[in-house]
Amino acid sequence: MNNKIRIIFSSSDPLRLDKHLAELRLQELYSRSFIESLIAEDRILVNGIPVKKSYLLQDADEIVISLPEPPAVDMQPENIPLEIIYEDHDLAVINKAAGMIVHPGHGNPNGTLVNAILFRFGEQLSSGRHPSRPGIVHRLDRGTSGLIIVAKNDATQAALNDMFARREIKKTYLAITTGIPDPPEGRIECFIARSLSNPRQMCVAEDGKWSLSFYKTIKYYHYFALVKVQLETGRMHQIRVQFAHQHMPILGDLLYNNRRYVHSLMPQNMKRKATELLTSHLLRQALHAWRLQFRHPVSGKQLDLFAPLPEDFIYTLNWLERDFAIDTDSHPYKLILEENLQW
């Protein structure tokens, strides 16, 4: 496990070290008191030197954080409701709710999908790739809803890992973009790496890992669009980074989009509607892992599974239909009909 975090401070305005680290809102730095303890123990160096928490960072300063080994996780089963889309002796496919973290980590010891599946499946889980991740084959971001596969034994886990590596599991997402894709369908290919200015973020960088997604616009609205995205690779935050880089970030994404950008696309009289949506109804990125297609690693059965849209996603689509619908008979962007969306 890599317990070091490297950050390059980038600002012409000096800023206190402890304030900057707190503002980054890194999951690993889960409280101000924890940050202060790391500084006091000389686990946080600036340009290779221990400093006080009041140190004023200057542009291009390098911060290196050496995290202590995390304590052993005492994973407890928790009776958290799960929506199971498919289940057999070897695996289960779950429709994960937005807001649920997949596995325990720094500052999140419980309330995760792992705690829930330990209660639901008990010992019928694979050992996983990490002691705190029994049954977990792949991940979804906390704010992303939709389908995730759980392995019930080590043989199934190994087979699914190989299938993901060979790209034999087809993953399709639905997303609402801020901005209109042009062309209406295509591919987004880039290299993705962790941002040095904010380790919570990923960014497009030449020294990153190659990523590829295919997208198709399902419906246009004024200033927004509903798109279907198929992943060829599975990089961290892949869809969110790629679409933000193409100047059409995912609506509601607090990490790669913001209310100011949303407001910049629309007239003054529409901004209040967007604010109301993003503060009262859509409190996460409008991204849903909608469909999984793969051959069962044991039975060989072809599975084609769908996750119903959650209420906040449906609310947002209805909001778009009500306030931002396009007259497709006169508008150059025509409605692209999509069969089998199943919502």
C-alpha cells in the first residue's frame, strides 16, 4: 500500500499549511486534528523539511505526507438495505445507492457496501484483493449509483478479475452533461493521472494511464444533454474527468463541475432554477452505472442486467423536460430515440 501523498501547491497567494490541507478535503486527512497530529509527528514535509502548521505555503512548494499504517479494520456486518438485481451461488449484482462508499477506509469504518454485504451474504463472499474488501471485484465512486458485482468465492473473484482485465465485461453508464456534446456521438480518448494540486482529483496528463470511452447522446435539452457512455477502460473518475476535459462536465459533480459553470451557460432568469435543483434535489453527480453485460464466469450464461434509475436522477430528467425541453421539430439538434432504456 502506498502511504505517501504528494501535493504541489499552486497559488500566487500564500496560504497556511493546515488550512490548505483541510480545504483539500482528502478522505485520508479526515479531520483537522488528524492533520495537526501528522504535522506534529513530522509526517508532513514541505520541500523535504518538517514545518509548523502555520507555515505559509508559496507557489510550487512540494508537500509530502507520510500516512501511518491504518489500524486493522474490524469489519462488522450492518443491516443496510440492498437492492439485488441478480444473485446465484457464485455472484450477486447490486444496484448501489448514491452516497454509499464501497469499502471501509480512512475516516469511513462503517456504513459501506462491504458492511452491508457481510450482513446479507455472511461467509459466502470471496476474500477479495484486500482484507477490508471481501467480495469486491470493482468499484463505483461514492456519488455514482448503479450496478456493481460481488463475488461469493475466490474462484469467481479470480475469473471476474481476468474478465475485467480482458475487457470482457461491458459497462454502460447514463449521465447528464452540463453543455451539449458535439458531435452527438463519438469517442473520448486521453491519459489520466492523479492531480498534483489536489489529490482528490484526477486530471488529463501525458504521463497518465490510457483511457477510452464511447458516448452517444440520447436526448438534448437547452444547455444540457442525457448521454449513454460505454467504458473500454476503467480508470478512476474516468467519465467525470473525460467529460470535464471536453467542457461538458457531469451535472452536480462537485469535484469537476460547479454552480458557477452551470450558471455561465444559461440566461439570468434560469439560474435560480439550477440553484434550486443543485441544492435541494441533485446532491451528487448525475452518473448512473445503468447496464452490465457479461458471460457468467461459471455457468457461461449470458447476463444482460439493468439498474432502474434512482429518484434524484428521474427528478432531474423531469426537471429538464419541464424547464429546458427543446422543440425538436425546429431545433438543429434532433431527439435521438433510444430503445430499451427501461426507466
